[in-house]
Amino acid sequence: YSDHCPLTPLKWARQLFLINSFSVRRSARDITNMSQQAANGLPCRGKVLNLDNMNPNVRRVEYAVRGAIVQRALQIDKELKEGVKKPFTEVIKANIGDAHAMGQKPITFLRQVLALCAYPDLLDDNKFPDDSKQRARRILEACGGHSIGAYSSSQGIECIRQDVARYIEKRDDGISSDPDNIYLATGASDAIVTMLKLLVCGKGRDRTGVMISIPQYPLYSAALADLAAVQINYYLDEDKCWSLDIAELKRAVTAARQHCNPRVICIINPGNPTGQVQSRQCIEDVIRFAKEEHLFLMADEVYQDNVYAEGCKFHSFKRVLFEMGPEYSTTVEMASFHSTSKCYMGECGFRGGYMEVINMDPEVKAQLTKLVSVRLCPPVPGQALLDLVVNPPQPDEPSYDKFMKERTAVLAALAEKAGLTEQIFNTVPGITCNPVQGAMYTFPRITLPQKAIDKAKAEGQVPDMFYCMKLLEEEGICLVPGSGFGQREGTFHFRMTILPPTEKLKFVLQKISDFHIRFTQEFS
Amino acid sequence: MSALQEMSPNVRNIKQLQYVALIRRASQIKEELRQKVRKPYKEMIDVCWGDPHRAGVKPLTFVRQVLAACLYPQLVDSDTLPVDVRQRARMLLRGCAGGSVGSYTAPAGTSEIVHGISEFITRRDGGAPSYPENIYISPGSQWALQNIINVLVNSEPSSPKTGVLTPLPCYSTTISSMVGLGAVAVPYSLCEERGWELQVEELQRALESAKGVCKPVALYIVNPGNPTGYVQSRKSMQEVIRFASEKRLFLLADEVYQDCVYGDNSEFVSYKRVLAEMGPPLSDTVELASFHSASKGFMGECGLRGGYVELVNMDPAVMKYIYTLFSADSCAPVLGQFALDLLTSPPQPGDPSYPLYRQETRHIRSTLVRNVKRVFEVVNSLPGFSCQPVEGGVFAFPRMHLPPAAIHKATEMGMQPDLFYCARLLEEAGVFVIPGCEYGQKEGTYHIRFCIMVQEDIMEELLRRLTSFHTQFMKDFS
């Protein structure tokens, strides 16, 4: 299904399965009320639903961010709790982009309004500022029965979509946004999967091909496997700070036309796992490319507030599209995605997000509207939260100062940690780290001694998984191996979040550095 | 990119809602009423969703206090809220990474809440054990159902399509989910004359009808029923289980209305419990997924999106893939997970919040029981209208015996007769209900579905308007 990738998804699945059988049996997940035969590990041929007849697409699905290494980390957590002695006292989960889990504090204003929405009796409590009450009242007014517990329309509460449209207009210097083109979703992930469900079709050589960056956020590869779409990899240029190269896009799409029907290009900006922030020129080039090759453009922009590097700026695909003039702005079909999980809010647990569709064929849009109704509606607290993100306190409002202080502090801390991470990793021989221009991760390249690579292969493990597992066992630090995101053949990476508080991050960076040196020596 | 030819056929095949025009008109009417346009009514009665809060039922105080404290933990330390509320909030927050509802949880839900659910299930089912590792929390039960159906569907283009036996009538979203995933719904008719009873002979007939069309792999049951309100007897459930075992069907038991049972002779018992009580070999082999939700029952927290599935007797190798599927979804919204915890571990006698909790739930329950009785009385007293007893669930699904002139008029207008009736009812009486054609019904029969989980005074007003409209309608078309 994928070209030029070191391991096909099916091979990855087999690797994962082998890794699972080598690692210590995960207690909880394996115990089911099953017959003795199954308990002895014999194949459950008698089962109505078994490996042979289950959806073959689902067998190809993987999601490294929560994969085998995380399961081992959870097990170690358990062992620590049970008093098992280890060289560390806690497992530091630097695998997942979850800011609050790493100690980042929620923004006060957001939580005040949400508490008021949840329990409106608090509207009489003078501990809450007036602007928070005003926002809560407005949101409740728009909810069925004035309750966040009522279903909303499947596309999302209308006045919130209007607010989102206004926010986009303001962000994009007045370029108009139609609320009817806004679809609220259960996180950006839900919207991304919905779009792919809509677009993937065809059989054999006509099967839809979807272009995605390597490295990529593995939600994309998981969704493409689930839909049996053809994954078309385009490589980001590690030597040029993970930038995107049009020649590489051309190469990938031309090769893909031999065996599938390329229809979509996905781009993550700022990037995950790479953190690169695309230049305006690059964005224009991608738009031109999408038009030339007749591709639907999916712009994943969930990290749009997370930009740290000097000289880097977030340019929304929509804005650039419209500034390129009517030849492009009336023809290129696009969807852009945003979320409440990242940026300065970090509210992953709310599952709030939206997509804006641009230049979509009206009949296709009708199908999209029909499709989202199968999900009933996105979580209303997430919709409410999104409304606050696009409607933050204004300078003349009581909560403004505190809100801005908290927001600035979060983004400043992230910027500091981004710089620190790049700096420290680049002092370690065998670790090369591109600048973390944005997002929440670093994706350094690690040089592994041949002996280590051989040892890994002998144990049936991908080399960077072998490396990360060893780091986990020896230091209690959980990262995700680069193989989970995709990388050029023969190269190895890991993804680490920059989210732990600064002191802890320094500690983690030191431990990883020390580990790398030790590892290199051990396998020299 | 051209339009419909270049789109997923699965998506194209999802049926557009029949009553879409009604939704639009209802929206317009709401706006017109806001603009004070003159109408024979001051307010629209919107009872088309199974959404208690929308219909005026109040959220449970304890639930909302706990959620507020979890959202804004300053409330945990102040004494604005009762002490048991604060204790529960503290406990729930301890289960969150970083003590925040903004963190992701484990894909299946936070471990404490999942354990709480398994304990609830064990208590509910008379001690039949429930294992936390078999439970997955999802953004609403439909989401979990979609994930399970996804695993069941055989997606190979050369293979016959996967079939799922579904009741007729059936909640339309489930059918749409199946079609969207590439499965085929194979309808088995519920027997209206016998209170919408499920008959095994009908399951057999349905199975046979699938020959040459698709390969049925699962049997989907809604108990208590939607839209029908039927509550299955233990005996019927045993027959279904035996049938599923014999025909090698995966059992999908949608039990989201389990807390809404009113019939004098009805009792909800879970499929899991009946299966466990039947003993081996059935209890060890029949593969079952049962679904529950915080959207229904007394909580009615539809907007929070909290539901779960319990998987029984699954192949452990397949379970690994189910875990991966749920993990790619990240996790269910944390507030939805909390709602499930409050559902499965409500205040107990002795807790400070218990008296109010009891009062509120009793009130909702007695309202429902009264509403059910009133609907049955009023609808059955009207000529050309009949209603089976509503034993459970939150809907009434009465049958209209429409005069030929009305059917003729509807056909002329290119509408299903019951859709025509509903359009008229909306326009002239300001009552928004859903026509039976949306759910499937026996040819030549017509129904409407409306939610009965509404405040008493609204129910009375609804019945008053319905009576007056129906009487006039029957006269106009006699």
C-alpha cells in the first residue's frame, strides 16, 4: 500500500505482533472470560469473529503513539506501584502531546465559563467574573433546553460556527468565512477521518491515493489503512529543516499514478512530529501543485499558535490561497483543521475541533453533512470550549489581563523548551536535532551502531523500537520510535514531546543524552 | 474533482433522512415564532429527538455539581458545593493525568471509571462477573457500535457483503452506520399486534432472505426498543441467544434504555445476565457486545457523549485490534466518562446529596410513567389511531389508520403518507414528530414517533394539540 516506506503497514503489523509476544505478557488486557483452549494460546478457530474473518483493513491499522511501547510503559507504572525496584521512580511519558498530563495548567477563564455552563446555579456566585457569566449565558441560550446535555445539530451549534467563522476572518485579515462551511467535530481527528471516509473510493488501479508526509502523525496512516486507501509517501527534507520540496511531491505523485488514483494531499503545518513551520512560499507552491495535479488539499493546522522560532510565522493555507487570486481561490478544493487540544489550551480531554471546507462541490457537501449526522453530534462541552477559544476576553473585559498572562506564559515556556531541547540534543555525538520551529515535539535523528541494528533484527524488533524500549527499561522515559511515524530507509529517529516542565525536561534531556552515549558504547 | 461519481459508495449509500424537509421547516417556524408571526400556537413542541433536556427535563443536580467542580477545581476547596460532591470530584480528578479533565485518558477510559462500570455491571447482573479489560468507553454508544461493526465487516471487494440482522422498525442512525461501513442491514420485523414482540421464526425468515444477497454475521437487538418501547422477556432473550449460537451470529445488544422500564409486567434484564445464567457451553461461547450510555435514562446527558461497550467471549487476538482502533480515536471526552461514572455509581442513602438525587429521579420517573399512561389512553381513544403499550424506552410509536383520501393526497404530493401527516401536524399544530417511514414499517402501515420524556404540562399540551389536529385531519380526509 505504501511506496518507498521501509516497512509496509502489514509488515509493521507483523512486527508489532512479534514484539507483543516477546514482551512480558500484559496482565489485564489478556485475561478474558474465555475457554481454557484459548487461554493456552491456541487459535480460536471456533470463534464467530476471529483473525481470519475480521475486517482485513482493521488488521492493518496501527497507532504508534499508543502502541507497544506505551503498553510496556503502563505495565512498568503498575510494577512501580506494586513496589518493584527499578533504576527510576516514575515513568515519564514523553510520548503523547498531552500538555496537562505534563503539568501545564488550564487557562482559568476557559474553565470558569465551562463550570458555569455545567452548573448554571453558579451564575449567582460572585466568585465568577462578569465576562465569564456573559459568555456562559450566551452558550446556554444556544443549547437545547439551555443545557449542555442536549444534543446539538450534527454540524455543531450554529452561533458557535458563526463565531468560528468570524475568528477565521479576523485571523486571515478579512477573507470571508461562511459558517455553513464550518463543521465542528470530536477533535480535529474526527473531522480528518470523516473527510477521508468521504473521499476514498475506487477499485484496483483506480483506488484513491492520499499523499502524506514522511514523517507523519500516524492517525493518517491508521485511517488510510482502515479505509484501504493507497498511502502515497512524500519525504520531508531532514537536511533542510524538514522542509517540503515540490520536486519530491512531483516524484511521489507521478510514481503513484502507476498504481492508484491520487486525489488528496495532506499536510501538517506546523508539523507533527517534525515541528517545521512552512514558509509562505512553500505553501503557495503546495497550493499550485494541488491545482496542477487536481488534488483535494487537507491542511492540518492544529498547532497554529505553537510557533517559536525566530523568522517563522504561521500562514494559514486559506489565507495564502485567497491571496493567490481567483485563479486559485475559486478552484482549489480544501479543508483546514483546528482543535482545542493543542496551542495554549492543551484541552485534549474535551475532544473539541472543527474543519472549514473551501470550494467544495455542493453535492459532495450535502453528502458530508449527511455523513456527520451518523456521529449524532460533537461533545457540547468541546463546542463550548471552542467558542471561548475563538471568542477570548477582549482588552476591555475583566478577565483579559489574567487570560493574556496565562496564555503568554504557556507559549513562552514552550518556546524556551523548544530551544533548550534543540540545544542539548545537538551536543550529543550521534544525535542530530533540527530546530523545533513549532508544534510540541522534537524528532531527532539517532545514529545506531551496526551491532545494535543487528541485535534488534535478531530479536525481531525494528532498531529504533529496540533503542526506545531499552531507554524505557533503563531510565523510565517513554518516547515513540521514529518507525511509528515513517522515516527514510536506514535512518532512525524518536519523537519526544517538549511538554514536561522545564526542570524535568532538562532532567529528561540529560538522561537521554547519557543513555545514548552508553548505548553507543555498549554496541560498539 | 467532479462530484458524486468520485466519492465513497458507502457514504453515497447512506440514506438521506426522509424528514429532512421537516427539520428545515421546523427551524423556520422557530424563527417565525421568534419574530412574533401569528400562528395557532405560541411555541413549537419539539419531541422528535430522544433528548430529555431539550424537552425541558432538568439535569440531575449532583451530576452537574460534580462536573462543575471537576472543570474548575477551585470549587473543590470552597464550600459552595456539598461535601460528597467535592469528594467525588477529587476522586475523579485523581484518576486524570495532571489532575485535569483536559488530559487524554487511556483509550478505553480512565482505569477507575472502567472498574466502576464493571462493578456496576456485576451488581446489575446478580453477580455475573464483568472484567474491566473488556470494557471500552466511547463518545456515545453509537461510536462504539460503529467500531465493533467495522471489525465485523468483511471489506474485501471480492467477498460477499457483510449482513447484520436489524429490527424493523429500527433507529435510523444505526442503519446509517452499518451502510456507511459497507454492511447490509437485513431487517427482521417486530410483531406490532403482539406489542412489537421479537419472534425467532421471523429471525429465521430474515436469515434465509439474506441468501445470495449478503453474508449475515451479526444480530442487532435493541432492548428496550427504539422506537417501539418493547421490553424483551427472559424467555425471548434465551431463544435469541440460542439462535445466535446455532447460526453463528455475533450478538449486538443495544441496551441504552435499560433504566427506562415502566410496564407492570416488564423488567429489564441484560443479555449478559441471561447468557451467564444459561451456563456453559453457551455462556462461554456466544460472542456478545452490549452497549449502554449516559445519554438516556434519568441523566439524559446526550451532549456529553459518554457511552460504553462490554465485550464478552471475544477472541483475544481480535481484542488487540479493537484496542488499536479505539486508541486511534484517542479517548472519549472526559466529561462523558465522568457522566458514566455518576450513572454507574450514583449517590447512596446516607450521602448528603442523596435526598435531592432521589427526589429528582423519582420525579422524572413518575412523570414518565404518567406520560406513558396518558399517551396510551389518549391515542387509543382517537379514531384512526392506536398505540401498543409502551413498556420501556423514551418513545411512543403509535399507528395511524389513515383514510384512503389522505394516502392519495400524499402520493400526489410525492410524499410518504405519514410524512405528509407529520408535515401537516407541524404546520398546523406546531408539534414536531418523526414519521414511521424513517424507521421502516410494514407496507401499508403508518406511524409517528415522539419522545415521552417531557415535562407533564408539555405532554398534556402535546396530547391536546394532537387530539384536535387528528380529529380535524380525519374529518378533512373522510
